[in-house]
Amino acid sequence: MAPGKPAASVAKTKIIIDTDIGDDVDDAFAIGLALTSPEVEILGITTAWGETQLRARLVDRLLAETGNAGIPVAEGIRTQSKTPFSQARWAQAGPPAKPHPQAVELLLDSIRKNPAGITLVAIGPLTNIGAAIDRDAATFKKLQRVVLMGGSIRKGYGDLGYTPDRGPQPEYNIYSDIPAAQKLFASGVPIFMMPLDSTQLKLDEEKRALLFRQGTPLTDALTLLYHEWGQQTPTLFDVMAVAYVLDPTLCPVTPLAITVDKDGNTRVGNGAPNASACLASDSDQFFHFVLPRLLQTFPLKR
């Protein structure tokens, strides 16, 4: 390179995050990782499942407090949910409620403007995604890929390698809306799947203390959301989906033929692969990647 000539810039990965933020706390950590990662351009954040309007208010507050209020937020299809919205008070104490575009419209419009150029990071039940396929399957198929936290291939909840695995079981994001999941796996879009096998990553007490004493706008927000969540040790399921977008070596994938059965199981068949699933990950490698980003003194402003 000639002296004084600037290095070529690396194109950012365009992403949309579809999230059920507000129940478990891992969604907030996943969005936080995306906000502090210069490799991605967040085109929008869409809320999924349950009280999607209140989820959008939670996202609005998280973005405002971290200097990212310019990122579009869209409300997904409201549904009935049996899962407690644990972080409702934090959402309600944020900016006043305002109208948002509809999630399906934001997703499809973004794909039309960026054909074959968007990664959809799906970290909640798949209702918005099923509706987008119903509305315009041809446009949806122009996604570059879907990176999904969902499913169970060999391991179920609580199979952490210390005792014999109990085998796969229905996973929440899949069984919450089985027809939508079936539509996604039949859509023809490349799917990169982060199932229970590789996402049961525990944010233990030492790591929490390291984060919560940092005192940045992002870590302060995560601290408050953690305490409002009200449980002890978060499992950062959804964070792996964002981490995979940033560094695929964190969760190497295997091509598989996946079908979703009537009970929400993600079954492996013998046909042509329609998804690539990460069947194991290294917890130390994951946290050595994620924590320094979340600990940045000045979270990235867009």
C-alpha cells in the first residue's frame, strides 16, 4: 500500500434483530453486544411475542440510554404469552410511548432495499417471521441468511455436560409458534441455527460483578434489567446468535436436514440440508469474546 493511502474499509454486516426482549434478560445482552460491535449495521430492531408494544418501549429506552436512538424500532404481532414480562417497569419508566412501524413491514421493506444483503437475527418466537413469509415469500427469500437462536438437536435444557445428556426437547422459540417455525425451515433461506446444544452459557457471579461495576450507560442498563428480571444466573442463549454473526468460529456449524414436528421438536432427517446448526461451543472462548465488548467504556454510537 502506498504511503498515506487509507486502508480499504470493510463493509459492515447489515442486520435486523427480531427479539422478545423483556421476559428473560439474555435479549438485552444480545442487543448490547450488537450495539458495541462495529462490524454490524443495525437496520432495525423488531419486537416479537406477547406485549410487543411494551417490548418496543423497552428497546426505545435501551437505545436512548446508550446513544443509539436513531436505530428504527418496529412492533411485532401481539400474541398471548404465558411467560412473565419481568422487565415491564423499566420499559414503562423510559421514554413516553410512541407509534412504531409494524415489524413485518420494516422487515420486508428492508429486504427490498437490500436484496441478498441482510442477516436476520431471530432471538424470539418466530411469529413475525411466519407472517412475513405469508405476506411475501419471494421477498423474504431474498434475505442473505437467518441466524436463529432456537431448537434442540442432541441436548435439552440443563444438559451442560456434567451429567449424561437427556436428549433433545422442544425449545421455547420454536414451540411458541410451531407453524411459523415450520414456514421458516421450508422457506429456502439459509439458516444458521444456534440450538440449546451450544447456547447454555452461564453468566456466573464473577462475570456479573465485572460487568455491573463498570458503570457505562450500557452496563448500567443491563444491571437494572438483570435485577428487575429477578433471578440469579442468566443463561445467554440469545447472545450466541449475535456472537456468531460477528465471529463464526465461536460456534462452528454442521449442515443438517431439519424439520419441525407438531410438538415443536427440531428433527434431523436424511434429506438435503436446509440449515447449519452449531452443536457445541466453548464457554471460555465465548465469554473472552463477549465480555470485553460489553465492558467498553464508551458504547458505540451510530
